[in-house]
Amino acid sequence: MIKQCEYHENEHRHLIRRVFAGILTFIILILLTIFLIWIILQPTKPRFLLQDATVFAFNLTSTGETPSLTTPTPNTLTLTIQVTLSSLNPNSKIGIYYNKLDAYASYRGQQISLATGVPETYQGHRDISVWSPILYGSAVPVSPYLSEILRQDLTSGGVLVNIKVNGRVRWKVGTWVSGRYHIDVNCPAFIRVAGDKGGDGFGVSGPAVKFQLSQSCVVDV
């Protein structure tokens, strides 16, 4: 009787091991299949293009005071720019999800506008998505060194502003969706600002001016 019980216990253990081995083998085969599909398809990062930029305001203001350790820098920048960005998914068998995208303007490494959210989007195979965020910056403090360079650029009639986009992307192959990857987009935009001068202000505050750029962007994923 004891031997019979031991026999049944051993059979039960072997059955559990076979079931566990079968499940593990099934999971490994699925992961291997996904990995092989991923390698074969070789996803390519999206291509971004800065199509145009409409400048409503771009003003550098100085109080004329000398900055000190106890008072903030008197140089401020105010801007309102609407940009049109397009993104191409070059993959023929892979879709792209864009999540938590933010666009902002930068000048010589300093962020000069608030981050504007870009709508989350799914991009199908070889599809194109277009966004037109408005970038605002109200009385953004600028260091004396940077404001002097900016003033020289304004005097020359043009400013190189970088339009940047940060966020997350996910790849979609069939019904499988990958984890999130960080995406950084940098679009240089040369903006002509031959406008108002005088007093403590310097820049453009007149009617909106639209610049057709068609500028390719640098994309890192």
C-alpha cells in the first residue's frame, strides 16, 4: 500500500514537471518568434521634418540695469511661435505609437519656451503624421552673456532656434507592441527677425510672419 502511494506521488511530480516544462517551452518559442520577427523586420526610426514656422512675437527686453547676486537678470525673452512638424514612418510592416510628446523652443542650449504637449498618435505603415503646436515663452530670463549673443543675432537679422520634441515611442508588429523607447528630435530653424528696434526692446512684435523651412530634423531613439 505504501509502495502504491509512493508510485502515485512520483507520477504526480512527473506530471507537474512535464506541464511546467511544456509551458516554459511554449513561452520560449513565443519569445524566440518575436525576436526573430524583430530582427528580420529591422525597425527604422521615424523621419521628422520641420515644414514651417509662424512667428507672432520674438522680443528681447532689458531694463538696462546691471544684474547682481540679489536680483534676477534683467534680460528677458518673450516669444510666440507656431511650428508645423511632420513625421514619416518609413517601415512597411511596423507601426509606431507616439506617447507623451512635448515640443519646445531652444536657443544655444537654453529652453526658451514652455513645453507644449503633442497629441498621442498611432502611425501606420509608411504613414505621415502632422502636428502644429504653438510654443509660448513669456518673460523668460536670459543670462547677460546669452542675451548679448542673441542681441547680436537680432542685429544681423536672423536667429537660429532649435525646435525640439521629446517623448516615448512604441513599435507595433502585428498584435505585439514593444515597450517604450525614448525619442529626441532636434529641428534647426533659422528665423529672420528684421523688425522693431529701440528703447529697451529688440525683436519682432508686428504682424505674424510665416517661414517656409522644409528642414530635416535629427532623430535619436
